[in-house]
Amino acid sequence: MKNISNVIEGLKPTILMVIAETILGASNVLFKLASNDGADLRILVAYRFLFASAFLVPVALVVERRPKLTWKVIWQSLLCAFVGGSVVQNLFVLSLVLTSATFTTAITNLVTAITFILAISFRLEKLNFDKASGKAKVMGTLLSLAGGMVLTLYKGPNLTRWNFHLNLVNQRDHHSGFVVGTHSSMIPGVCAALATVTCYALWMILQAKIAEHYPCPYSSTALMVTMTSIQCTLYSLCVQRDWSQWKLGWNIRLLTAAYSGVMATGVMFTLFAWCVRMRGPLFVSAFNPLMVVIVALAGPVVLNETLHLGSMLGGITIICGLYVLLWGKARELKGKAQSEISSKDSTKPVNIMLATSSSGASENHKYVDHNNSTLKGATLHRASVANADDESDEITIAEEQVN
């Protein structure tokens, strides 16, 4: 039983990440269903962050001790809320309406590659192309970008020959005027998806800056989500004056807003925070492609979407590039950790305490050095040496007497 409990304990991070990616994939499918049902997704995004705020603010108040907020942290949170919340989510739902759930989910795996490019551009990360880790990061980035191009430009034959007859709503968006999957909608949809990935990568860099000044993940996320809910609500009020769109009945719209707010934002962030604490950020990033698989399987079943060869090849290439990039990053972090340990070992403090050889009186002896020369009348001192590992040694120091 003890061995079984140890195995379950070891699998806990993996199980939590599978649950988190399933939650995210289900959220994307629900947003697509709501858009096909005629809902204004900009309003649902505002409701999503309102639900998320109601969930995360009490969690942050209970879990964390927060340092005093400064105006710098507030302005940085406001910028993060605009870039990573309002802009990213509204662009994401636009690309979701104009393309497909599978395409939009697959293209989000370019975030790691775009983040690496931005980090190099802003000199936040070194290329180190002379090392294997640097070459792997460059190769992974190029593979991911190539997969994104294949996913966008190549369609190929249809791979889903079956029909489950589970299409829940009509396949036409009533507010955008675009028919999903047509050429006129794919071009702006692809542009919106690429803009989403770029803004999300920029948000990750900004979030890292906030963590340096305000290292409270729950509180900073709750603050950002609250600011995002205010921004999205004001934006939705400006662009949508049809008050019937703001009503949430017991339908797919309420389910989408509540589920994406509480589960896909609140619970998912908590799961990610636990897994980062247990296994680190690279472990969490390695599970991103799982959401692509989940949505790719759910698309033909629930949304009556067609899975094309180009989507599969592009998605697989992006995933391969992601894992190569993550391997390079992991190797780089491992090398930095080893160099830090070796540098600490080489600079361990040594405490030397001198003591005379007998009862406070020095002894006169001959001292022979390494060059076989003799120092007559030298005073010998025994020294007790204590290093950083609390290991004591005894050495003898010769002090030449000056006549």
C-alpha cells in the first residue's frame, strides 16, 4: 500500500495537468458553441472575468500575505490586464469565430517560440548559439514557426470521414456576418490568432516583471483579473447596445461564462500554480499540446468541424518545435544550476584560528619548505581550520623570526 501511495503521489502533478488542459479545451469548445448560438463573445469575455474575479479575490485574501501595493505595481497590473486580458481574449474569441476551435487552439502553441523571439529582441535572454541548448532553442523556434505556416497555408484532404450528428447549433455566426470556414473569414481569423499569440507572449514578459516587484501570484492574478473585468465590461458596453445580449438565461451562454470564469481561469490557475511549485514551469509548459489533442477530438464530434491533413501536420510540427525548445531551455537551466553550485563550492569561507603549540608558548624548530631550504629559528603555530562543511583540519604555519 505504501508503494501504491508513493506512485499516486508521484503521478499527482501529471493528473493535475491533464485535468487543467481538459478544462481549457472544454472552455474553447464552449466558446465556439456559444458563438454559433448567436452570442456576442465580447460580452461573454466580460462575464468570464467577472466570474473569475469573484472566485480569485477571496482565494487571494485567504491564501497569501500581501506586501503593500505600490503605484508601480498597480500601473504594471493595469498594463498586463489590457495586453494579456482584454486584448488577448477578445482577439482569441474573434479568431475562434472566424476559423475553427482546432486551428485556434493549435496556433496558441506558438506562444513559447514568440516569447523566445521577444526575449531575445528585448535582451532578456541570451542566444548562446555556440552551445547545444542555444541551438536547440533556435531549432525549436524555427520548427514551431514552420508548423504555424503549414497550419495556416496548407489545408489538404479531409481526415474525418465520419459524422456523429452531434452538431448542437447552427454553423453560422449571427453577428459577424461571416460563415465559419470560408476564405473571407479565414484571413482575418488567422491574423487575429497570430496577434493573440504575440500579445500573449508580450504579456508573459510583463508578468515576469511584475513578479520581481510583487511576488504574490494569487494576489497579482486577482488584481489583474479584476482590472480586466472592468476593461472588458466598458468595452462591451461601448460596442454592444443590444441589452438582450447581456441577459444570461439557463443556456449555453451562462454555462460558457461561468465555466470559463471559475474553471478555466480560477481553478486552472490554481492547478498550474500547484504544478509549478511541485515540478517547475517547464513541466507545465510540456502539457500545452494536450489541449490541441482534446479540441481536435472534440471538434468533429461536437462542433461538426472537419480535421484536415494540413491542420494535423502543422499541429504536430508546432508540438515538436515546442518540445525541442523546452529541451534546450531545460538543458540551459540545468547548466546554470550546476555552474552556480560549483561557484559556491569554490568560494566556501574558511575560518583559521591560530593557537600556539603548547600552553600558550611557541616552539622553536627548523622548518623545511618545498624547495628544501631551511628556516632556522622559525616559530611554529598550529592552526585549526574550519571550512563551510564544518570539517576541521589542523595545519602548521611557520613564522620566521627576525633577529
